[in-house]
Amino acid sequence: MEIDTRELRQLEYDFAEVVTAAPQEARKVVQRAVLNIKTDAQRRVGGLRHAPAYPRSISYDTRETPVGPEAEIGPDKGRRQGALGNLIEFGSVNNAPRPHINPAADAELPRFERAMEDLAVRLLGER
């Protein structure tokens, strides 16, 4: 009896290529999403008389981890008025909340999920 394993070896090779390409491609999708969130959050919170510089304090960082790309979005406390982030987003005894980071992330989520699905289909479909 003889078993032809060429197709199985090809599938193994294809999956190895996808796993190699996926982290770099996934990071691109994550970077686009966090840029969209940052821009949307800045737009949502713009025009505050008492914190005109605050929107420019919103930034993001991305990094590669062993389990994939990771991002952090929010006001940079080292920038002018960046320390006001929690007070603006969640409010205080004296100020009503002005949600902007969380709503921007919620708005981006469906686009991000679709982009990740498209990436998976594209990477697997190229094989």
C-alpha cells in the first residue's frame, strides 16, 4: 500500500507561511485601527474651552508580543493637559463625563474585526 502525502505536506507548508506572515500583517491592521481610534477620539473631544490642548495629548503605541500585536491608546500624561484624560473621559464631582476614547474604540471595532477577517481570508487564500 502506498499513501501520497504531497497534498498534506503542501498544506503544512502553506500554514507555515501564513503563520510567518500573519504577525506583520496583523500589526498593520492593528496600527490602522488605533490611528482611526486616536483620530476619532480627538475629534469627539475637540473644542473644550478649559482643555484646548488635550486632544493633541492623545496618542498610541503598538508593539509585538509573543501572542501578537498589542496597542495602547490614550492621553500621554507627559504632554500638555494629558493628565486630564480620566477627568474628561469619566468626569468628576464637578464635571460631567465627556466620553471619547471608549466610544471611538467601540465605533472602530466592527471595522477592525472585518479587517482581521479579510486578512485571514487573504493569507489563507493566497496559498
